[in-house]
Amino acid sequence: MKRREYPIVTISPKGERAARTGHPWVYGAEIRAVQGEPVNGELVDVCAQNGAYLGTGFYNDRSKITVRILSRNANDRFDAAFWRRRLEYAVNYRKTVMPGEDFSCCRLIHGEADQFPGLTVDRYNDLLVTETLCLGMEQIKDVLFPQLADILGSMGAPVSGIYERNESSIRKLEGLEQGKGWYPLEGRETPLSPLTEITENGIRYCVDVENGQKTGFFLDQKYNRQAVARLSLGRTVLDCFTHTGSFGLNAARGDAAHVTSVDISAEAIRMAEENARRNGLEDKITYQTANVFDLLTELTNNREKRYDFIILDPPAFTKSRQTIRNAARGYKEINLKAMKLLPRGGYLATCSCSHFMTDELFRDMLRAAASDAQVSLRQIEARQQSPDHPILWNVPETDYLKFYLFQVV
């Protein structure tokens, strides 16, 4: 290999196998030698023990993921033009898979799936919201963010502000401070408000990019909500873990007879009610602040069969492999009770947004719940996250959302 300008990190055969399959993470435990003096947040070359070049990535010895590979092309130069090409590639992909109105509110950058490790960028009309979980990305954001705004502006999609949501504790592991606030875009005044309105599936929502969950809204369920709407005609719907009401609103717009939307957060219910009024759907939806587990238990004990369509969209019950068993019990409890509550011929929408709750584990849980409920599941659809959250088959961590629609028979 010709002489390179970057320090060299040599990795174990196990690490080499992962790198050769295209996985971008090099764990510290796989590093066998370091040549030169790598600086945290700067670039290093990754090599096999025989000296073969495997890629170039950001180095950070404070992180368990010590190198995040950016490129496997030894001829790449990581200048502003390189990053612009990569940004344009990501944005043009969204223009293709999220056409028309859908492009106005979508994920523009999905971390490793777009070869921007640790970086998320969501678009809500003229506002962008970013989350940066990689030191290397943090150090080049002054190259990335203005260029991204320029690219969108050249497409007729002007950006008035970029809001950074960097509150995750993961930043501590990268040696980064936590916080949030407006990113200063040269030549643009800071927006007066973090509130904006988006339209998804014909439904209008107020999005608070400063205080909303994650970056302000859960964009990954966009087309799953459409699938729910298609099944809702004339049905009495129980929408569990409604958050800001999106599944319930889609069901109501799909001409459900009535929707009951439930969440433990009074603030989430307040926002959901506001979204219902915004869309003229307040007469079709009843909102209830309650613990979903307790509510399902009460309804099951009372043997009530008032709902013929139940939607389960819980938060991630696990964020690590160590807690997967407890998570599986939680998923089984709510699904078992929902299956018992539904009449024969009723419909169930159920999902998990945890990467660690794999599709195989989720399906096994559903089989066990159906067996205990003494029902059969007729699968209508098996779905995943919307395509603006792309899945790289060589990076399993990008495949996280499981969504199933069943008829209970």
C-alpha cells in the first residue's frame, strides 16, 4: 500500500472479517496495534494484520467504537467537495423514495446508513433538526450543515434554521458536551420559534423541534400509519401509546367509527388533542391519560370487547441486550391482552422500535402470546421503517423497526 498521511490502526482477524463485510464500526477490543499518533476526532486508516487497507474513519479512543469507517476507497480525499457529494447523494435518495409532499418532512441523514456515522438530520419543512453522536462528525459540522442548507435551497426547499438536539448521554462516551440550541447559519437570522407545522399523510401536526421527543416527531412510521388508516373504516379503535396522536389521527382520517387514544403523558395527550383540533377530528377521538399496561389489564379483567382494532406502538422496552428478557415479557403482556380483548375477526397493529428486539424474537413473542390467548394470527402485512430510514444489510443496527398487521381469528 502506498504511503498514507493518516495514522494506521491494525485490527484483529475478527475485526477484519466485520470490516470486509462492510460494517463500519471498529471496536477498541479489536485493535492490535497503532502506528503514528492518532488524535481523537481525526482520521485514521484501518488495516488488516497483513497490512491490507480496509478503510479510513474517525478515531476516538474514548469510545467503545474506537473507529467509525467512512470510506473504503484509498483514493478518497476528505475535503469539502467530498462531503458535498455525499450530502447530495443522501438528499437525492430522499427525493426519489419520498416524493412530493413526503420530502417536506423526512429523515435526510440516517447515520451509518448514509455513511455519516453518528449523525441524524430530520427535515420539518424549512427547519432541520440534527443529532450528532460522533466526535469526528461534530468537528466537521461547520462543513456539513451550511452545505446541506445550500443543497436544499438549490432544490427550492429553503432552510430557515438548523436546531441541534444533542442531549443524548451517548455524547458523554464520545467526550462531547450535551445540549441543544440553534446552529448559527451565516447570512440567516435565528428563527423566532422552534415550532413549525408539517403535513404527513394529509394530516397536519405542530412540531416542536426544541422540546418534542427525539427530533420533534417520529418520522419512521409514516407509511405504517397509512396502512392503519386503510383498515380503520367503520372500526372502533384503541390506540395505545399514542404519543402526539399520529396513529389515532390516521385511523380517524380513515373513517374509523371512533378512536380512543391513550398515553401515560398528560403533555403528550394535550398535544394529541391539539393535533386533532387542527385537523377537525376532535369529535372522532377520545383521549385518555393512563398507563397502558394498567388499562389493558382492567379491560381484560372486565372481559370487554368494545374495540375491534387495537394499535400497539410502545416506546423501546430495551436499549441493550442485557434487558431483552424483561423487554420480551413487556411486549408479550400487552400483545396477549390485546389479543384477548379483540373479538374474532378483529385487527391488531403491533410493533417494536428496538434493534435488540430482533424480528425473530418479536415473532416468537407474538406466537407465544397468540398461543396463550388461544387465537390464531392471520398476517396482513409485515412492515419496517419508512425508506428515508434506510436499512443496510451489512449493518444490522440500521434495521430496528418491526411492524405487523394481523387479523385475530
